[in-house]
Amino acid sequence: MNYIPIHDRESTDLHIYKQLRDNAFSHDNSFIADSPKVINKLLESDIQIKSILATQEYYDAHTHLLNTKDIPHCYIATKEMMQ
């Protein structure tokens, strides 16, 4: 899995997360799940996951689930940055 580190809150890679935070769903019915428990349920389902923004600790703890999906973008940020 290719992890993409995020060092700047204003990164264009985070635009979709900011946009969806304000609106529950996008025009293509994309949405944000912001609980590890919900994310894990989604990883266990047939739902297409477009990207994940998580801490390195989350990725380390859930490698087995993440390896079952072909997720195009896996962004890594600190907890402070995500808050």
C-alpha cells in the first residue's frame, strides 16, 4: 500500500475531506466516515473506498483489513492535524 504523508492542512489532497465535512454527501454519493469502528466496517464491506486519511497508528493496527482493498489514496496525518 502506498501511503501519502500530509504535512500541511491546506494541502489540495485534503480538499475533499474539508468539502465533505460541510456537506454529508457529494454529488457522487461519497461520504466521510470518521470513526475507526465505522471505517473498519466499511473495509469489511463491498463498498468502494476512494481514500483514507488516518494516523500511522491506525494503518499499523489495521493492516490486515487494509490489505483486502485496493484503496487509491491512503493519506497519513498526525492526530493534531486531523483535528
